[in-house]
Amino acid sequence: MTAAQEAVFAFLADPATHSLTEPVKRIDTNGAAVFLAGPDVYKIKRAVRFPFMDLSTLEKRHAICEAEIAVNRHYAPHLYHGVVPISRAPDGSLRLGGDGEVTEWAVHMRRFNETMTLDLVAPRDGLMPGLLKRLATTVVDAFVSAEVRDGIIATNDLAGVVEETVTSLTERTEVFPAADTLAFADALRMAFDSARPLLLERGDRGYARRCHGDLHLRNIVLIDGKPILFDAIEFDEHIATIDIFYDFAFLLMDMWERGFRPEANQVLNRYLWQSETSDDDLQGLALLPLLMALRAAVRAKVEALRHVTVDGDEAARADAVRYFDQAEAFLTPAPARLVAIGGFSGTGKTTLSRAIAHAIGRAPGAVHLRSDIERKRLMDVDELDQLPSSAYEADVTEAVFATLRRDADLALRAGHSVIVDAVHKIPEERRAIEAVARAAGAPFTGLWLTAPVEMLIDRISHRTDDASDATAAVVMLQADQPFGPIDWTSLDATRPLETMSANALRAIGDAS
């Protein structure tokens, strides 16, 4: 850092600069110094040069500041005000703005509550279903509006990330055992070689885009209850020009690694439910082991470098090892399986599916296909909109179940486990979903939930914010209809969810 920057930092840290009486909060990173002053934030790029980012001259810092504003206004236009000069007055004093000689440039942002970034919200307040739904919507919207880029370039750049990452890991023998990194390097390269044709195909179909590039919980903030993305990659277009699933994989990896595994699974499924490109998304699930492993491996590389450069930081070493272990786990094969959960309305099929999905198959868990959601998608309405009785006629129901079977087949053939959550009231529906598993060569488990009709009516009468349109009359009608012989594993739906989940997973494991 130069003496000129030291003077700028002191200037911005002074409350008088901002006409304040309370202290200015300063946050330092490798590439920036950030000053939180009342309702404003000023970010100064440090005069540093890294292999991946050169901020060594005033002109380069100005360009990066402008790029940060341009990129992040796509996600949070109300947070990013613009770039302001730090100028020197004739008397030698520094000013925010002004017409004097520019001595530095600052990114000017609106200040938000820094305790509301999701990396802090999650352990403190949890990640509730409503928030996860809004988060998935934010991600879907960001990808839909992202600029389409060249898929060949994006795929070739990702190959470079793979090679640079495995080289860095294998060089850190003071952090990682050499045999482990060599084996991981082989596995990651094989995974990329296998994924390359699909990445190129997706590039041709428009899924290589100018993405956020750094999409993890710390770069998402809750403002008025809405998740807002910020601090996108601005210093390298190659890092941010990627398949949208590589961007998504960072968020899923971050949630999974932090221990929010059911929540990561819910975000994945909420994304799939809200996406307008479900076939391509289900086929794209084949990429997740590679992309999540690569995201974790990059984090392992960064933490290992921090361990080496920051005087043997043991916390960094521990973080590096943890991320590396997680990267290995993401590449560990897990056979895809199909689980069907049936029973009367109100037995808790969706609640059970949500509780166990993260524990089935590879990370971040099984795709949850729900008939209530598919029916609303088919009718092109919001999941909470009440449908007319005509939407439950036989032809519509047949179309819903055909969609469930088709989507289950796509996910299974992409190597991903599936839960199909529907009443499955007639033998033909149960036989048809079992046939999907056989055709895909996947193990099948059928679970049938049971409970007294009176309890189901009581549950349904108290349901809120749910996609199901079932009523007490629907339950009574189901109870009066013959279901035929049921050879699926029966589970008592009056038991606590924890017990039901354990019994369900035991049945699924026993079916392996």
C-alpha cells in the first residue's frame, strides 16, 4: 500500500469527513478497504497486484471501480450509487468528489445492515422455507436476465480452472497428503472430461452466461426480507463467464459445507420448481458432482495459500483440509435411486420428502417431484393459487403423472436420485412409477403413509401456505375409493417426523 493510499484511508476513517459524530467502521480484505460511514459505504481498491487481479495503478483501480458498479447494478441497482473521486484541494486537503487532482477512486454504495448477510443469518436465525423460496426465486431471476456468452470459451476457461486448481493443491504438500491430491486430481480431470460434452451442449443452448461468479451466502443480504445478491466478480470476465450451474454450485456447496444440507436441497428443488427450462435443468444435474467439487477445491486452494502466506495460520490450514475433504466427497459415486411416497392427502408426504431428500443419493440430495407443484406448473399458476375442480379431472391428472414420470427418468439418467411425492391412489400409477426405476436401472422404494381419516382432516384444515388444494371432502372421497393391493412399505404417519424419517431412510437403505 502506498503512502497516498494511507492518507486516503485515514481521511475516509475520519467521522468528520462524513459529517458524523459516531465512528466509521472499517473492513479490510486482500483487495480493498471498506469504510462504513452512516448511511454510506466507500470501498477503495488496494494498490496491489495478484496473478488474478492487477490494481497497481490509479487508472486500473478506476476501471475496476467502474466495472464493479456496472456488474453489480444488474443485481442490486439500489445499493450501488456510483464511482466517486477522492480529490486533493489546492490547500492539499482531501475531499470526497471535487474538481481537484484525483488521488484515488471509491465505489460508493448504500449501506445495509451488515449482520443480515446470509452467512450470519443462517446460524443465527435459520433458513426458513419462505426465505429459501425467495432465495431460489432470486437465483432463477438472476440467471434468466444474465447475458448469454460463448459456451466454447466458457468451457475452455473452466478446463483451465480445473488444471490450475489441481496444480495448486498438489503443490501444497505441507497441507495436503500428496497421494490424496494426486488421486483427487485424476478424479477431477476425469469428471471434467466426462462433463465437457454436456457443458458444450449447454453452451450452444445459451446456458453459458455472464454470471455473479462469487455466489455464496456471504454475498447475499436480506433487505426488507428479500435476498439481494451483491459483490459480484468484476475484475475478470473469464471467472464470471460460466455455465449458470457453476454459479449455482457455489451456493449449494457453501450451504452444504456449512451444514445447511436440508436447506441446500430445498434451494435446489425450489430452483427446479420455478425454472422455465426444467428438462435442461434435470439433465444438467449430471454436472453437479464436478461443479460442486471444483468450487470446494478452489476454496481449499485459497485457504491453503492463506495458511502458507499468513505465517502458518492453522485455522486456514484446517479450513483448507475441510474443503478438500468435501471436494473429495462430492466426487464419490452415489447410485441414483427412485423413492415414491404415497398416501392420502394430509399424511405428510411432502413434509417427509423434504425431511429426507438431502440424505438420499449424491449432494445436495434427491430431486423432489411433487404432484401438487407439477399440477400448478401445468396450469401455469402460482403454487399457492387455488385451482378449479376442472384441474383435477382425469385427463389433467394423467398429464401430471406423465410429467412426474418423465422428469424422474431425466433426473435418474443424469445420475441423480428422485423422490416422487403424490397420492398414487390407483395400482396403475404405482406400477407406472416403479417401471420408471426399472427402465433407468435404478433401485426403487415405495413408501405408503397411513393415518386415521379424522387426523388427516384436522391437519388439512390447519394447513397454510401450501401448494395442495386438498380439502376435508377430498380426504373423505379418497377414503371411500378402493386403492387396490399395496405392496409398498407402510409407515405410520401419526408418529413424530423424526421417527418417520428414520423409518423411511431405513426402508430405503434396506432396499439397496
